[in-house]
Amino acid sequence: QVQLVESGGGLVQAGGSLRLSCAASGRTFNRYFMGWFRQAPGKEREFVAAINWSSSYTDYADSVKGRFTISRDNVRNTLYLHMNGLKVEDTAVYYCAARDSSLGDYVHKIAYAYWGQGTQVTVSS
């Protein structure tokens, strides 16, 4: 199995940028389809972005399209989420997640077997 550790969260003003990282260890990182999710207080964990093993396929939630970019470095075993134009409503704990399969549903949290502990992103107005 794979172990995931997120970092890079923090406090930023609206309109600012952050880059989240997710360091993977354990089994071969490049075998996994990866995703980012977020959870705001009192809300369900929601899909943010996903990327396949070769980076040839990416997908985003409508709420972040054009502002966030998911990427991965299979040599450094690291997943990234570049966040630009941050809004107050982006405030949440951000989680990276891994799944063995590249097929089927990937926007629901149940599709992922492995999760990090999360990193807090707070956007102030």
C-alpha cells in the first residue's frame, strides 16, 4: 500500500496562490491514479481534481476549473495542486488520495483506498 503526507497549506488572502504537495511512500507511486479532495466545516468531502499515472488525463471540479492545476512527479513520488485566484469559499482541509484503478468513477471519495491526513487552507477576505 501507499502512504500519503500532504503539506503546503496555510493562510492566504483572497486572490492569492498556494501550492499543495502530497508525498507518497511505500508501493510504486506511478501505479496509482491520484486525486485531491477538500472538506469545509460542516460539509461533505468533495472532489477537487484528479490525474492518471502518466499525467495524460486530468479532471477538475467546475468550481476550480481555470484556477487550480493538478500535476505529479513520478520521480519525486509527489502529487501537487497549484491553486491560483483563491476565494474565501476555497477554505477547507485538502486531502490527497490514491486508487489502484484508472477505470470507473473517480469523483467520489469511496473510489479511493488511500488517504493523507489533510492540510488546512484558509483564504481570508
